[in-house]
Amino acid sequence: MYQKIFGGRLLAAALILVANGVAAETAPAAKPEHGEYRDWRLLGVSLRHEKNSMRAIVGNDVAINAARAGKTKPWPDGSIIAKIKWAERKHPNWEQASVPGEFTAAEAMVKDSKKYAETGGWGFGIWEGKTLKMYDKEQSAPCFACHSPMKHADYVYTLPNLQ
Amino acid sequence: MYQKIFGGRLLAAALILVANGVAAETAPAAKPEHGEYRDWRLLGVSLRHEKNSMRAIVGNDVAINAARAGKTKPWPDGSIIAKIKWAERKHPNWEQASVPGEFTAAEAMVKDSKKYAETGGWGFGIWEGKTLKMYDKEQSAPCFACHSPMKHADYVYTLPNLQ
């Protein structure tokens, strides 16, 4: 569809501009549409230096209640944890501070000990705009592998910070 | 009261241990009591590298509604923005990630364009447990000075990230 509109050459030129960060400076990405996680309460924050990625981790009511009660080993069925990710950038007026740049994605861990028994009771997914789309078994495999070092904390990296 | 319980010498020794970070490693600080900001929704996150300080910035309903509507120049009266601060630490299972360590403080900016007219319409304060205690004029002066470079954004460093 984009090819039909722009033609192949123009599209290629646009992609090169984006890759060089030129387009990002002159024409910010369209305002993203966020899912329900936008109204959830905070569990934690993180900065992954090796990915230049800033994150906020929020939870639905089931997850927040479990975290505040210290009952997260295991997290109860119905818990949903959302990881909201942005590119890291320097604050334009305070260069020693890293703050969120462009929104990159919001991903979910959904606890259902029966449905997702093969991956520690957790299903993995990603919000596409307002809709949470769960990954299939193959797509979930790398998520689960990366979370496996946290088996002792029910596979969750975030250690709740507002208990 | 502490002197009565511990005696002056023991207290002094304990303070030295804390200052050296020994007590912090062996006996974590008591669970902090948080204010109402714990239930507020997210505006942004930051890491101030020069202070090794991780932050989450949340807002009350007035502030969140203003941010989502893009009506923050100026933020409306009644807006309260809370900055929740933790010491930065490496995630114990993912050393390339900075995550919150000990909770250090939660501070507030409260918008009341008449009451706080001399400091850009903002009052500054700090939560002591569940209670928000506003700073007096003298205590507020360094807060306002530090926020003055953001006059173009109504003195707020946080650029809302979930609009």
C-alpha cells in the first residue's frame, strides 16, 4: 500500500532519512494510541542501558493488589503486568538526565496458570494500539527464555517498588 | 527517643554504619509508608545520572486530564505532580539494567496560581509518610530556581509520555 502511494524510490529515501534520525527530528512520529495500561498503577521503572530503552512497568488491579500484599510468589491468576517502552534520550534542558523519547511498544505478561502452564503460567503479548494481542506459542518462546533467570520471582524482573 | 532506647554511643555507631552503606546491605530500611501518589497515574520516568537517582513522575486526576488533553501551558489549578525517587541500582539478575533501589523521597508540585503566584503558580512540598507537607517560602526557593529553565513548559521538567 505504501509503495502504491509513494512509489518505491521515495519510500526508500524516506526510510534512509528515518534511519539517520533526520525525519525523527523534523517530523515526530504520530501520537501513539495507548491501551488500557495507560490507566494502571505503577510497579517499577527501569533503564536498559544496552538497548537505550526506558521503561515503566504498571499492573492491573489484580497485580497491584498482589504486589502491595507481597503475594507475588506466585502472582495470582488474572494479574497483568505491562511494560511500556520508550527510546532513551537526554532531557533537552538537563543533559545528565535520561528521559523517554519515542514510544516503542507496550508488552504484557498475563497470568493464567492453566492456560499458560507450559510457560510458567504466563502468557506474553503486545498491545497493538488499544488491543492486547497475545503471542502464539512460537512467539512466546523467546519471551519465556529471557524471563527464565527470574524463576525464583515467578519469572518477573520487576521487583515492586511501591509496596 | 532514639537516644533513650539506644544510648548516644550506639546511635552514633549505627549512623556511621548507615553512612558507610554497611547497614543498608545487611539490614534493608523499613518499608516506607507512601502517600496518595501511589495510586496516581503515570506522567513519565527519568534517571538523573549525576545523582544516581531513578524517578517516576505521576499526577493526580487534574494533572493527568490536563496532560492527556495537551493543556499544560499552563497546567490548571489543582494539578499535583509527584516525583517519586529511588537510589539507582543494578538489577541483581540483569546488570545492564538500572532499577530502583531504596526509596529516597516523594516530592510534589502543587498548582495554585493565586496562592503560589510568586513561584510561577507552583507550591513545592514533600511527603512525610502519607502526609504532603508544603515547603515554606524559603524552602521553596531552591526548588523554583532549579525549575526556572523550564519556564517555557510552565516550570515542569516532565514532558508527558502517555498522551
